[in-house]
Amino acid sequence: MAKDIFKKCREYRDAQDARAQGFYPYFRCIDDSRGNHVLCQGEEKIMIGSNNYLGLAQDPRVIEAACDATRRFGAGCTGSRLLNGTITLHEQLEEALAQFLQREAVLLFSTGFFANQGAIIALTESEDAILCDRENHASIIEGCQAALGQLIPFRHNSALALRNRLKRLPEEAGKMIIMDGVFSMSGDIADLPGMLQVAKEYEAITYVDEAHSLGVLGPQGRGTVHHFGVNDEVEIVMGTFSKSLGSMGGFIAGSRELIEFLKHKARCLIFTAALAPAVVGGVLKALEIMQSEPERIDQLWTNTRKMHEGFKSIGFNIGSTQTPIVPILIGSEAKAFRFAQRLFEEGIFATPAVYPAVRYGEAIVRTSFMSTHTSQDLDLVLEIFAKLARELGTFDDPIYTEPGRRRNVFDFALSEQARTKTL
Ligand SMILES: Cc1ncc(COP(=O)(O)O)c(C=O)c1O
């Protein structure tokens, strides 16, 4: 008898169990959104679970530009960029981004996930090594797993660990180091200067995912490589439109020859439909606003500092975040789910992150802040977190009472599949 492929589906009960206990935190439906506030089943919630850092997703000028693009080009491109899907707006956005990021060329992808997958798979061959920070985003890990190159994870944000990995590789192997500029769960900023020094020693190329740093770090929000002044030393920059730029889609920026190659070899680009006109029109406008209204980024950082201080003064462990992503350490998965559920009941929208997004038993409630949160919003968020910590006994958890466990808690756990592919 043939193996029953659907057996695992029938046996999958995690989500159902969580629903039965009233703690299911995912796929929450939003009926209406103003960015910092959303409406869920008629109730208003303060949104601290999005990546809409500059509030541009709801900006009327962005929405109008998206409508204009739709009126001119239609609702969709109905085909791949390579064939019938390229419109002038795609080329304008590529040009605008290349100028903004001070790169020779840019290539748009339909999602950030595809940008990472497409570039990593197209670039690496079987004799190449891909050195990957353990906390890198799933799209990078998936790309590395699907690529012919060998995935070599290294300890989160450790140039020393990177050097130890590189030391063991044959001199002639191609080497590509990939890291998030800002890590999506911990909010850490990558130690780019340290990594680049090691990269040079071993003739490795570097690839930085700027998904959470675009619009957040560097002059005018140009990202981590500009924040550290190392734009010329990093060969590949990847970014998304799904966070500060308030929409969806992704891109790779680099040399003209890199982009020319990816345009013709990245299957995630060639075999999927181009970004819809509304998306590209909206992103073009959002990019323009981001540059002309730097006060948005200033306000984002004012809000971020307030929340770092606020959470720490309540007693929460927020790891080593330096950015608007603020992970609140809770401990067990059940506790994190309960905490998130109580937050929701109290009018706050935030979701828990559990293994394998974070280390097992060290679940967090992931919060992230926006320039459009008001002081009132933020004070209320802190008040409710403090109340729930008391109510749920958060600080009595061993994760808080055993001091040794308060360090290095956000080490990303690679899937078993990824582990087996390591050296
Ligand atoms: C670091 C990082 N890279 C890539 C992505 C994928 O981006 P997109 O949502 O545009 O597919 C994300 C999204 O969560 C991310 O956090």
C-alpha cells in the first residue's frame, strides 16, 4: 500500500489545541487599519506587531500613487518580468533605488523571500560555501537549503565564529557570507565591520539583507551598510518593500553584471508574475516620502528609545536589541501564547515567536514600533505589559530568576534539515 501523504495533516493538532484553549495567536483578521491602530471584530487595538516602521502603508499619498498606477497599467502585469510583465514603473523604481542606495543596479522581485531565494540559488554552485548567521531570516535559510552550495551556519553575530568556520574551508572554495543587517527576531544590528574584516582575510564576498534596516538605519534610512559606512565593501544588498516602504516585494542591489546575471538566471524572478502596478507605484511614492520627510525616522528612534527604556524599567529582558524590534522574553511557549492572548484582550496586537524562530523554551512576544505611534499609545502599551507581567507571574519564571539564562537567549535554531547540510 502506498504511503499516506495526508497522514501528517490528519494528525496535525497543534493549532486546533491552541484554539481549543483560547490561545491561538495567528491569522488574526484585521477589519480596518490606520497603521498604529487596527480594528479586529469591531474592537480597536494598538498595533505593535507590524513592520510598518514609518507608517507609510496608510499614507494617503502612497495610496493615491497606487491607485494612479492601477488606473494606468491595470490590476496586474499578468506575466513574468522577463516576458510581458515589465512596465516603466518597475524600471523607474529600480533606478530610484539604485540611486538611493548608491549601487550600480537593482533588480525587483515579487517578494523579499523570492529575492533571497532567487539570488542565493542562482549564485552558488556545489563547490561554494554559504556562511550563514544562525539568526538569519527563513528566506535565507530556505535559499541556502535549496542551493547547490554548502550551508555553513555560524554563531549569531560572531566574527570569531565566522573566522573559525572559514579557516576550515579549502582556499579555492567560493565563499559567500550572508547576514541580516537587522535581525528580525532579536532586533540586533549585524557586526558588519567585524564580519567584513574576516571576509577580506578569506576573500569571501558579503551579502546583507536590509529588510528591517531600510528606513530605519543609516542616513535617510539607507540601511546598515550605510550606517557603518561600508557600502563599497559589501557586494550584495537585499531589501524588501514589506516593512518601512509599507507594501510588498523585494530587490537585490549590486553591480551591473550581478543584476544582468540574476535577471536571466534567477528562477524566482523568471517564473513568477511581476510586481503589480499598484505595488510599484505605491513603493515609488513611499521611497520619495521617506527621503523628503526625515522627521519620520527621527520619531521612530524617539519611540524606540522610549520603549527600550520603558520595558527595561518594568523588568523585562529585551535581549540585545538596538532597534525598533523589541523582543520581550517570556519563557515557555504556553506562557508566551497566554501573554499574547491577554495583550489582545487588553487592546494590544502583538504575536508570540516560538521555536524554531527562537531557542526552545525561550519564547518571546515580538513587539515592533512605528514613527506613528503616539506617546499615549506607547504609555498605554507599557502600562498593560507591566500589569500582565504581574498578573501572569512573568518575572517568577526561571528564565528571569536564573541569571545565567538571561544572556544570549535569541540564538536562532536551525531546522534539522539545515543541520544535516552543515559541515
Ligand atoms: C530579514 C528578512 N528578510 C526577508 C524577508 C522576506 O521579505 P518579504 O516579506 O518581502 O517576503 C523578511 C520578512 O519577514 C525578513 O524579515
